Amino acid sequence: MKTQSWFKPYFDRLSSMSLAIALLTVLALASAIGTVLKQNQDQADYLTQFGALWYNVFVSLGLFDMYHTPWFFGLLVFLMVSLCVCLWRNVPVFLKEMRSRKVVITDKSLKGFHHLKRWKLDGVDAAEAKATVSKALSDWSQKSEEEDGRLYIRGDKGRSHKWGYILVHSAILVILIGGWLGAQYGFRGTMTVVENGTDNTIRFLKGTKTDQLKMPFDVRCDSFFIDFYPTGMPKEFRSTLSILEDGKVVVDHKDIIVNEPLFYKGVRIYQASFGDGGSAVTLKLVDPTSGKSRSINTEVYKTWKDPETGISLEITNFRPFNIENMANPGEAKKFHDLGPAVEYVVRGPNLKSVKVKSFMNTFTLDGQNRGHMIMVSLTGDAGDYQAYPLGLDFDQPTDWKLYTAFAEALSKRPDQQGKEANFAAFREAMTKVFGDQKRPDDFQERGMRVLQAMGSLSSLPWPYIPMLEDYNQMYYTGLELTQDPGMNTVWVGSALLVIGLCIMFYVPHRKLWVVLKAEGKGVEITLGAMTNRNKLGFENEFNQLLTKVDEALRPQNNNRSAA
Amino acid sequence: MTAITASRFTLDGINRGLPGFARFCTYLGAIIGVSAYAMFGPDGYGDDGLLFFLTASSFSWIGIGALAGLATGTALGMAKPSITESKASVNIVPFLDGALLMILLTAVEVLFEPAADAYNYLDQSNLLSGSIIMTMNVTLLASALLYITHLFAPASIVGRLATASAWVGIYAGGSALLLRWYESYMLDVEIGHAPVSNLYEVFILLFCITTIVYLTLESRYKARAMGAFVLPLVSAGVFFGIWLSAHGHAEIKPLVPALQSYWMKIHVPMNFVGYGSFAVACGAGMAYLVREHLEKRGAKASLLAVFPSLDQLDQLGYKAVAIGFPAFTLATILGAAWAAEAWGGYWSWDPKETWALIVWLTYGAYLHVRVSHGWKGHSLAWWTVAGFLVTVFCFIGVNMYLSGLHSYGRL
Ligand code: HEM
């Protein structure tokens, strides 16, 4: 660059190593911010978390979606510019360095070598010695010259070393370009399709808002299947999808699972999640004072409102399996499926709204029927569920009869309390319900249930207890649809990066010079060598080289090879 | 006077020349055989990772591969003797030998497993791998103590004992992991998976890899004093591992769907080659700083003589980063490839991903700092220590403090 223009100083600075170091450090720090501040959360949460002042500061810096802010993008562009300038300046130099291999070397330059040895051997002819050394160093790429009566041999290993630099730094450029292509021309969003339903729109976050995009095709979910481990963890979820274009099926019943997406016209369709797609549920509303019940039909995600009492039930979820560890803490685990359950939020006048999980089956403990159960979360948080055994098995009408008879019998004994009275009352109730026939075998179990119900039923504040009676389950499958035109560029860049790094670190450029000078009857040998990487190991390599050259040149060896 | 001497390979003979090269080719052939079986074999590669390796037909593919490798290697080596001195062969063969030995050791351990009907998912306390992991814990802790003692008694046998117990630790840990792989299938074929799926398992992997990287440098450069810094780091991890197992994190658990992928078996171990090397670099950095401090204080010459010189320690740190950086780069790329297959995008700015990038940038900056002028050993040593702290945060801190898609590693 002969012309000294105004931008030269800037140009120099852009390609300086200190800038590279600063850029890498700043990028690292900036990236860290986004992991400490949770990204893309609800704005209201941020506001309560940080207060108005800091909230506004953070918003103006874009810190809640910082990997997509102009300033972060600017940093990456800056890195690219710097890399380009770096490559622009260094590549020609490196290429020239790789091509030019000066053979003749001055004594002064040799002195600067870390590894240098000079010794004399008698009875050796310089020209012959050159041939011998040349042969001994056959695994080095050699060049030789003669000047001022000295014979010079230069050997190189790992001449491609500088390619490592070129590959690594251009690879970063390629990856960044690929990433930019993807961000610019690709998309990535989610789509939820209920079983037997069809959808064609994906939703995604743009900045802090949700945006949507229509796909050029429809996705139909033909079925959804989920398999569990014995511990209740999902083992596999599988969607059978069909793709339709203009009403015509173009992909028919294709299965996808996590880690095995479907590829159609540049769009990848991934299995991402699943959930309830609005299952139909029938609830039995049991009146805890009269034992009467009525059934209502509703759906998950719908709210059923009772005009009479003003109570509303918002159905939030349905699950056909509820596998729980039934062991006490410290015991070996015991997994048990509690069966189907529906979750809803009860609201109403004068009622604290609570979240309830209501099971369809009765609860069985140690082989005994303990009656129906609900779980109640006072905070509405799923982690706060507390078991609330209702006691009675509502599927057995005799349970209710026994319960009322027991209550009646107890009320006849207002002045008696304790075990004895309970027994007497229970005996009376049994006779009332079953007459003089033989008592059922499980009467003890029934006794436990009724006793439990005495405590729990009366303390419920609701006019009725919604129990799950029947269901018709329907899942939705959560899909992720993506298109990324820059992805292959990124993979190419990545491959270059790894290859480049391997060259850079594992193919050090090693150079050696052998200078032979006729001296009297013998020859003076100078061996000098250097490496730009792995200086530790080279010490040893140099010693081996020395031995090799020396042994090859020793007269007795020559004689032997001559003989 | 330095602790690093010229002799580089102690077992030179068997790793060089025709025996070494032919063996190298045999291993390569076996690996190619098993990969070919995975891709083109009759049942192909299913989810049944380990069982797949144990089928009769896989053995025949491995055998054919190994034989073909042996024949090719012998023929090539005879035709062109210089090829048998190739760096790749000479340097890699000892590791492949070690891997084979570890597999054989595991096969022996399997004989001492409880009877088939004693395997119980709900109570895993009778599995043998637990005791072998405890053996690893004990030997690694002992090794750390011995390495430290060695600093003060360099002439005695303590140093050699330290190295020996580190080796025992590696073989115990590595074979315990393989055994755990086997046990996971014995518990339930559905549950079986490679032992790199939770924090406890990868910790053991990390100890082994860190120690292997360290021992490799030790045996090549006679840098035993570094062990007094690397093994205590490993020991800290061992205590954490014991804590994990005491809190019930050591159980074999089934894999969530996102982890059911062959990428897991490649991505995770590769990552730990990176982490392990960075730990060794940190050890070298600490050794540097300590030696520097000792020199300033005018410590006894005999103590200083145990240490490699400052320049050599600096080089050793660089050496470790030179192993770790490409491995970590590759691991991150593999992770991106997996994400592209499982999550629908190769990069999501998930906290784990982002911290991997931060680690990578930290060491990238370190490499540039090395090349540029003005910065010397002292600052670089600090950099390797700080870099390792960043690495530790990426590995454990992210799981503890930040949530994200990698949350199956949560504590
Ligand atoms: C993410 C970005 C970058 C990565 C991953 C990267 C990676 C590397 C690596 C691994 C080395 C080798 C260090 C060694 O041999 O020990 C290196 C050297 C170098 N890098 Fe970078 N680099 C990056 C950005 C940059 C930038 C922005 C510049 C210029 C402004 C730059 C300029 C250089 C130079 C001049 C060398 C020395 C080459 C030599 O003399 O061998 N790098 N880089």
C-alpha cells in the first residue's frame, strides 16, 4: 500500500490485534448480559422487577431482547469489518511467505535461532555430505543452493500452517454471513394443531411482540400419540402429520418425533411440545349436603358458568395419566398411576378462587378403596397442590346412604364421643342401610371412608363438588416450523473453522537449515531449526534431528553404504 | 535446571514402527467397521445404543474391519517404512490401547454384577458401578494428596505413586461409566442409554478426561509438579460428585425425548474434552503463578527445581488450550447441529449456548493475547485461571442460576 491516504491509520487500527482482543471481550460481556437478564418475558414482570426508572433504561437499550438489537448487530458487523481488513492485509503477506523460501541464510540470522548446532566432521566431502543429509531428511520438503563455497539445504514441514489462519478467520466471516442470511430470510415459529385439525399459521416473537406468518401449505394432525416411562416421564411423543396444498394432500400420514423432523419445500417441521387440545369432559356436580348430583358437559379451556349460584369453573387441563411417587420420603420409590384427572379453577361470589385437580377414579392405598380425592392449590400454583380426600366413593350409592345414616346416628348421641360412640353409630348405620342381611365384607373400609367424609365433606365451602365423570381426550401437537436459508452456509463455515483450527494448532511450520562448508579435510556442519508452535516438543525433535544428521554423516556409515 | 527433560516417550518401542502402525490401522479398521455397521448394517442404528454393539453381526463387522485394517497397515508399513513414524499414529495409539484396556476391564467387572433378577430400577443401590465410582473418588483424592506431597519430596517414590493412583482413578472412573451404560440396559431396555445424560455422569467423565489430558502432558513433558494443581481441581469436583450422589442425583433415569439422539453421545464427550483441557490449562496457570511467587520470595532452590520453568509452564498452558480450543469449537458446532435437529434452529441464545460462546470468546481472546506483544506469562497465566472460572460457570453455574432449554441438567 504505497498511497498514504487519510484512512490508513483507521485501517491499521481496524486490523490491529488489540482491537480483535477488545472485540472478543466486549462480545463476551455483551452476550453475558442477555443470560443474566431473562429475555423476552412479560413486560409487566419486568416493570415490577426493576421499577419504572430502570425498566425504561433497559427498554431503551433493548436489553429485554438484546440479541436482536441494532447495537448487538453493530458489534457483529464491526467484527466482520475487522476480520475483512485483517484478512485483506495479512493474506497476501502470508501467501508470499509461504511461496518464497529463501535458502541462503546469513550467519547472523542463524545466530537468532533457538535451536542451533555447529560441529565438524573429518574425512567427509562436502558434496557427498549434502547428498547424504538430503537423503536423511527425506521427510522434509527441501530446497538447496550453493553460494560462496557453502552448501545450503533448507527443509520445511507444515508449510500450510498459515492456511490455518486464513481458514479460521474467513470461516468466522462465513458463519456470520450464514447467520445473517437466516435472520433475514428465514423464519422460525410455533404452530399448534389439535388432533384432526388443520392450521397454516405460525406464531413467533418479534422483538417483544407476537407476530404471525402464513405458510404456503396446511398442516393436518392426523393423530398424536404419547408414550410414558413407568415413572410417568414422557418417553416419546409422536405426531402423524399430513401436508395439504390447495386442499390436495401432498404429504400423507408422516410420523415425526423429537429429533426427527419432517422436511417439506425448505421448511422443517419439528415435534416440539404437546398439550390438551380441548378435550370434552363430563363433570358430575355432587351436592355434599344431599348427595344428589347432576352432570354437565364442557371442554378444556372453556369456562362453565352456573347461572343459579354464580359459580364458574374454568377448565384448565386434562390428563389421562397422573403417575405419582407414592413412597414416603426415604423409602424406595413406588410409582402409581392415579388415573385421569381434570384441573379447573373455581370462582364464585364469596368464594376464594382456588385451583383444583379432580380425579375420576377413587384413591387406592395399600389395596384399600379410600374413596374419591381432589387436590387443592390455594395459591393457584401447581406446586402447591395438597391432597384433599373426600372419603366417599361417589360411584357407590350405598356410601352416601351409609354416610347420612351415620351422621343421623351420631346426632342421636350428642353427649357421647370417642371411639365407642363412633362404633355404635356405625353399627346402627350399617343396620339401617343393609338391614339384617349379611354385612358386606369390606365394611371396615367403608367405615374408614365414612369417617373421613365426616371431616371433609362438611368443611367444603362450595355448594357442589365437581368430579370427573367422563372424558373424550383430544391432544394438540406443538410444532415448530423453520426455514433457514443460511444454515448450510453456517455448516460450511463451521467445517472450515474446525479444519483451520486443526491446521493452526497441529501443523506447526517447522524450518531447518543445514549449512555445509568444506574445512580442511572435513566439513563444518551447521544445523539450525525453528518452529512457530509447540516449542516444548520441538526441543526433543531437534535433538533427534541432530543425531540423525550426525549419524548419517559419520565416515563409517558412509563406508558401510559404499560397501 | 528444569524438570522437563528430553526423553519424550517412555514406551517408545511398541508405539513406533510397524507394531505401532499396524495396531493403529487395526483400531481404525474396527472403528470404521462399527460405523459402517451403524449406517448400513442389517438393523441399522436404533435407539438401543449398547445392545447394538453387542449383537453377533456387529462383532463380525468390527472383526472384518479390524482384520482389513491390520492387513492394510502391515502392507503399507512394509512398503513405506517412513509412514510408520507418522505423528498421528504414534500419538494416538496409546489412547486407543487404553480404550481397549478399559473395555476389557469393564467386561471383567460385568462378571461381578448382581444376578439379572436383582436389577431394580426403584432401588439401584446394589449396582456395582457405584462402588467402582467410589474407588475412583478415593484414588483421585489420594492422588491429589500425593502430588502435593511430591512438591516437597521430589526425590521419593511419592511422585510415581501419585501418577499411578491417577491412572487407577481414570480406569476406575471410565470403566464405571461403561458399566453404568450396561446396567442402564439391564434395568430396563427402554431406559438404557449412554452414561452422559446427567450432571453426575458427566462429572465422572470430566474427571477422567481432565486427568487423561494432564497425564498426557505429564508423561510427555515430565511436568509432574503441575499435578499438584490439576488434581486438587479434580478433587474439588469429586467432592461435588459425592454431594450429588448423596442428594439422589446419581440414579440412572430414563431419557427425556429431547436427549434421545445419537448426537448426545458425540456432543457431550467432545464438550468435556474442552472443559477438561481448560482445567489443565488453569492448573498450569496456577503453577506458573505459584512458581513466580516463590521466585520473588526467594524460595529454596530444591522446591523451585520441582517446577518446570516459567516459560515451560506458559507453554504447557498454551498446549492445553491448544487441545481444548479446537475440541470445544467442534463440540459447540456439534451442539448447534443437534439443536438444528431437535429444536428447529442451530442457535437460540439459550443460556447454555450463550455461555459456551462466552467461554469460546474468552479463550479466543487468550490466543490473540498470546500472539500480540506486550503481554507476558503472568497475565496469560491469570487469563487461564479466569477462563476456567468462566468455564465452570458455563458448566455448573448456568444449571444452577439460569434456566433454559438445557434445563434437564438442572440441580
Ligand atoms: C471470533 C473471531 C476470531 C477467532 C475465533 C480467531 C481465532 C484465532 C486463532 C485461534 C488464532 C491462532 C492463535 C494461535 O496460534 O495461538 C488467531 C490468530 C490471529 N488472529 Fe484471530 N480470531 C478471531 C478474530 C480475529 C480478528 C477480528 C482479528 C483482527 C482484527 C484477528 C487477527 C488475528 C491475527 C493477526 C492472528 C495471528 C496470526 C498469526 O500470526 O499466526 N483475529 N485467531
